[in-house]
Amino acid sequence: MRFREFVTEDKNKSKFDKSSVSALPGAKKYPQMGITYDLYRFGIAMASSPGTTNDFTEGPIGEMPMTVAYSKGDEEIINATLKQTGHSGINITPSGSSEMDNVNKISPVLKKKTNKYGV
């Protein structure tokens, strides 16, 4: 995990080093928050965007939870979890990930030319 490159547990350090500070802008710690349920509830509250007036009752999703499976593995995990929890889902887009038509599929960089020796 790249996070370990920026944050290390060193008992002798009381502050981040300069490179860590620049890599973690706006970082906050919450000493009063528990690392399990409190953190979970905090994440749920953040996801609801407190203080905004967005109305998500319209559109293809409405106020329903949604998952996106970018790979067959993701899809298998989602389906197994649905089965385990007794829920079901409605497909709203086709499976599989593909590039949109407006994406360059051919590299604009010239291919390497070989010399008379094939190198």
C-alpha cells in the first residue's frame, strides 16, 4: 500500500517529515474516534454529503445503493455477497468494461524504427 511510503510508525517521531506533509495535504487525525464502528459511521455520514442540498431522488439510481463491477472478479464478489445477504440487484448497464468511441485506441507516439540489423 502506497500509504506506508508516506506514513511510518516511528516511536521517536512526533511529526511527519517534509515529504510526507507534501504528499498528505489536509490530513487530519481523530483521536476520539474508534477505528471500527465510529470510523464506519463517519464514512457513511461523509457519503451522505452533510450540508448539501443535492436531491438524488431522480435519475437512473435515485436513492438506491449501487455497485460497479469493473472485472469478472468484482462481479463474482458482488453476486456472492448478494446471495449471502439475501439481496438481489437489477442490472442497469451491461457487464464488462470497454473504451468509449471517442478514446484514442492507437498511440500517437511513433513506433520505434529498427536499423539494418533489426535492432
